Amino acid sequence: MIPLKNKKQIEVMVEGGKRLASILGGIKKEARVGQSLSSLENLACRLIEGQKGKASFKMVPGYHWATCLNVNQGVVHGIPNEYRLKEGDLLSIDAGIFYKGFHTDMAETILVGGKRNEKKEAFLRAGKKALKEALLQARAGKRVGHISRAIEKELKKAGFNPVRNLTGHGVGRRLHEEPAIPCFLAERIEKTPLLRKGMVLAIEVIYVEGKPKLVMKNDNWTVETEDEKLAGLFEHSVLIRKQKPLILTALN
């Protein structure tokens, strides 16, 4: 992406990120046992409209929904359907907002219901920690490879695997911009793109409990794990600065 240098553009993306965080927070509150994915999609549409924005995902050719909602083995691009959430489900909520000419993008995976499940909670903690470690590397002068290495290292340490054929990305005037940000280090760090002040990145931790081999469902959108083991997704849009990044989509 072209780094932002205009103060007004930065202010717009900051505001858009705050609005998106509020939207995702609202969806999380309603993600209860018995709630259908389609009802969460309808809520997202109302919340985005209430925030004076447009649904970024509906601007993707061929995709007609404001959210991607993935359950358990669902990795990304899950179409909201009539499935009703059950106790102990993992639900990944992915959403974006187009606000005053700029996109922001974020995602979080949650455990549905009130019962403790240490195995699934440990899986989610690993994803959150990997994103936290990745964000520490997201500053001007570092490279995309520093982010990728941090994600991979943290996930592997916890016994989980990064997905290899899906990535984070730049974000701004378009929802998906360069550079791609893999969840693993595929080449020497020195060969990966340099991070510059003013860049906005959607850093994603996309990972699985088992093998990182994926399959596409018949709807031609929903991607799931082939072995049907758990998948998780954590994402923030961040503004690159000299020191630590500004997390545009921070949840209060």
C-alpha cells in the first residue's frame, strides 16, 4: 500500500477502526447459544449502517454478506447461514467497514457459551498471544518477515500450526492491498517487504489445531480444515509508526 502521509486520511482510518471495533463488539455480545449465524449477519448490517459506513466485504465481487462467520473447523470466508450456535462452539467473527473512502478489517475467535473448556481456551490464548507478538514487530524499519516469524514461533511453541496459503494484507483505499503478510516465514527476512511509516496493515493470525491442509466447501467461499480440527482467526488493522503501531481496531 501507499503509506498515509495526510493527517486527515489517518484521522479517517482511526475513526473507521474505532467504529469497526464497536461493531465487532456488538456482534460478540449477541453470539450466544441458540443464535443463528444469519441473525448475527443481520445485526452486523444494522450496526454498520448505524456507524455511517458500508460493509467492506459486500464490496468484494461475488460476496454478498457483511461478515464472514466460521464455526469450529471453519477457517475463513464462512457464509452466514441458518446454523445455530451450540455450547462450546468456536466462532470466528470477521468484518470490515468502508468509512469515508477507507477500509479497516478485523477478526476475533470466541468460545460460545458459559462452560469452561481448557483445551479450546488454550487454543484461543495461543492465537491471541501470536497476534500480540506480531504487533510488537509491526514498526517502521522492520520487515514483513519479522511479523511472520513472530506468528509462526508463537503458534509452534503452543503446539499449533499456521495456515500457509492465506495471509494478512495491506488495507486502505482497497480492502486487500500489498503487502501480503504470511503467518509463517517462507524466505529470508531480508527479502520480505520493508515496513514504512504510514502503512496500514491488516495483520492476521490464521491457524489450526491439526494439519494446515484446507478444503473449500461447495459454496465456493467457506474454507475449512481437511481433518476437521479446530481453526482460529485473530486480526487487527494497524498504522505503522516508528515505535509500536497504532491499533486502529482495538476493542475497549
